[in-house]
Amino acid sequence: MIEKYLNNKFLILYLIPFLIGSLSVLSFQPFNITLVNFFILPIFFYLIIFIKKKSKSVYRKKPYKINLFILGTSFGFGFYLSGIHWIVNSLTFDEGFKVLIPFALILIPLFLSIFFSLLTLLLGPFLNLNLKSILIFSGGLAFSDYLRAKIMTGFPWNIWAYSFSWANEILQILNVFGFFSFNLIVVTLFTLPVIIFFKLNLMKKFLYLTLIPFILFILYIYGNYSINQNTILLNSIEKKIKVKLISPNFELEYGLSEEKIKDRLMKLIRYSEPMQNQKAIFIWPEGAFSGYSYNELKYLKNIFKKNFSKNHLILFGVNKLDPLTGKYFNALVIVNNNFEIIREYKKQKLVPFGEFLPMEKLFYKIGFKKITEGYGSFKKGNNQKNLIVDKTNILPLICYEIIFTKFIQKSDKNTNLIINISEDGWFGSSIGPHQHFAKAIFRAIEQNSFLLRSANKGISAIINNKGKVIKKLKISEAGNIDLEVPLIRTSKKSKNDLIFFILLFTYILFFVVYKKNND
């Protein structure tokens, strides 16, 4: 009976890979069942070898490399369909886009699955049930994640490392090794249980499997020590700044009248609860004023002046016109109580189709525009320096810029605060806002700075430099949270991916030497 199922090509090549790929979503926020990955990757690894073997007997109608490609595609399609299906929720706000929902739901995961397809195609012929194969598979998968984060504007979403977003102590190694090095380590640990299929005696299998809890324990001990030392550091810091994060829970609407924008401002002020004599920075989310630009909001100047004092600075997201090109930037501005811009930042990583259209002229001809309000694409901001206000050196990140490690690595060495504003209303009550928030925890640890996140209809939070959530507002919860935030100046931050490549080279070298000795 079992043999019958194992010889079923549809079951082995399509259904099982798709199902185990789909189950991976359970390891990420908001589920956090990390344990599932210790089953998913070993099964995926074993299927590659099994299909390679069966392709020489039962599955002979197609060359085994084609079968490997199909296997990777099936797994990848399940991985991305379950993990990022919530993206299509952004197409429900405009009647013109609803027709695209079935295509986006299928084509985006199918396109991204190419990373798994190529992985199984290229590495499959070299894999066998031995230790060197675990290393080359883990290294290949981690490198595939690295490429996904870097090429074609990059999309480092739900990389395996994010399944440890709940394990604060284990994550502290990020600040030393970097994100992609940590990802390589956890992928290796997730794959290691495949050793139960190896032709080794029970004692050797047991010893190899004990590496998993041993390495995790070492990481935990280091992380716990690092967090305890940080408590001492925080108590010694005198430089602090009063911040107040506001989450207004506005509905995502197009074409608001000036009166409705005014109503929004009054709600933001009410949630902000400004005290005239208290020096503070108020942080409002991206999209607080819908599609309005800064110049179009100047009629609100007197309201700002009436409700805020010289002790106050207000930070929020707004469109900013480029007078030279007539295009708009998605910007973050800091204004004073006279509604004068003190500092501004223009978003550098724009969302494809959401904020700009690739091959814009072609799409315009067939009647498509970007998903966000307005017709033309946003203009991309150039590389910018941090926003410095008094003693505060702010690394600003708008929306999904928080998922990219490069902003941390290239930030000013004197950075002492990260501010991330976002509009998560695009994703409704799906798992998307939870996954988006998880990335902020990693960036805070990598930078070793406090991170302030204000998200409309998302999770707003104050996260300390060790990734601990100090205060937060839940999805669709309106209100504010505040704190005297310590301004930590430190050189201890993730600066590059050098350690990742050293580890990757070590894996490859071990594989080559081991293979040569066996040959």
C-alpha cells in the first residue's frame, strides 16, 4: 500500500511539496510554531533525494532535473501562497483592481517560487543522505534567501530566521553575526533532523541531533547575558527624549474632502494629548492625511499653532512634491508648531505596483496605475543622511523599508533612534500586519537602538535595543503610547554580510573536501 503512494507522481511531485511548503506559514507571526520547520525542511530535503532516485525508475518519462524543478516549484508555491496571500487584500480598495485578485494570488507566489525551483534544480544532483549534503543544502537555501533580498528591488519577506521572532534571547546574536548569518545557522538546524534517514547507528544519530538544542542553548546563554548587561547600560544613560506614538485607526479611504482631513487632524491631536510645557516628539503614521501633499495641508497651519507649542515636534508621513519633475515623493517630515518642515526624508525603497509601476508607459496604455492613491508613480528618494534634531540622530524608515537590513548597515554610526511609520490598513485583519511588525524587532537588535513604530491599523510599538517590546497598541486599536526613550550611542551594530559569506564559503569548502576524499 505504501509503495503505491510512493510511486504516485502527483502525490510526491506536487501535493506533498505544496502542503509542507504551505505549513511553513505556521512558523511565522502570528502563529510562532517554530517547531514545524524541523519537519518541513527535512521532508523537503528527503523528497529531493527520493525523487532523484525514483526518476531513474518510476518517474522516467521526464528527465530527473525537470522533476526536481517541479518539486521546488510546488514547495515554493505553497510557501509563498500561504505566507503572502494577504497582499491581494490591497487590491480590494479600488474596483478597477479587483479583477486582478485571482491573477495576483497565483502569479506572485508562482513567480517567487523560482527561488526554490532553481535551488532544487542546481543542488539536487549533488545531494545524498550524508552530512556534506546537509551543509550544501542549507548553504544553498540561505544564499537563495540572500539573493531574494537583493535582486529585482528585493523582497526579504518571511525568511526562515523570522520564525524566531518570539525568542528574544536567541536573537541577540544578530547584532554580532548579522541577519543572513543567523538565517544560515537556523536553516542548518532546521534541516539537521533529516539525519534520522541516514545509514548511521542510533548513537551517532542521537549525538548529531543533540547539536540542535546545544547550539540553541549557547545562543540563549549569550543572549541572556547580553540582555542583562544592557539593563545596566540603560540605567546609566542620561540622554533621553520624550516620545509619544499615535495610532489613529483611520479607515483607508480615497479622495477625502478638506473637511474630513481636518477631522482627521483633530483626532490625531486628541490622541496626542499635547502638554504645552512638556518637550516631546509626536509620531503619527504613514498615510495620516490620505493622499494629500504637504503643500495642500498648509490650510491646517493655524490648528497646529493653536494646539502645539515650541516644545513640540510632530513627525508624520505625507506626499511631497518635486517642483522640478512634477512628481511626488512618499515622504516623512518633522514639523514644528508653525507647520514648518524642520527635517524630511524621502522613501528610497518603493513598493512595485503599490507605489510605482515597472514599465510605466506600457501599463498606462492598458489602463493600469499604481495601487496607492493618485495616478503617477512616486519618485524614488536618493540616498539620504539621518535626520538630526538636537541630540537625536534618527534613522527614518517608511513602511516596508523596515524589512531591508541594508538601511541598518549603511546608517550613520551615531544613530541612536529608529523611527518606522507605516500604513498597514492595506492588509486588513490578515496576518500581514503581524508579519510586518516582526521585522522591526530584528532591525532594533541589529542596530542596537530603540525603535519606534507608528502604524495605522497595524501594530504600533516601542521596542528597545534588544528587541523587547516595551509598549504596544494592537491592530485596529486607537490611542497613544509614550516613553522617555534612552538615546544609545554605540558602535555595536551589524555592519555588513561578511560573516555570512565566510560561513557560506566554509560550508562549500567542507562539501568540496568531503566529496573529494570520498571520490
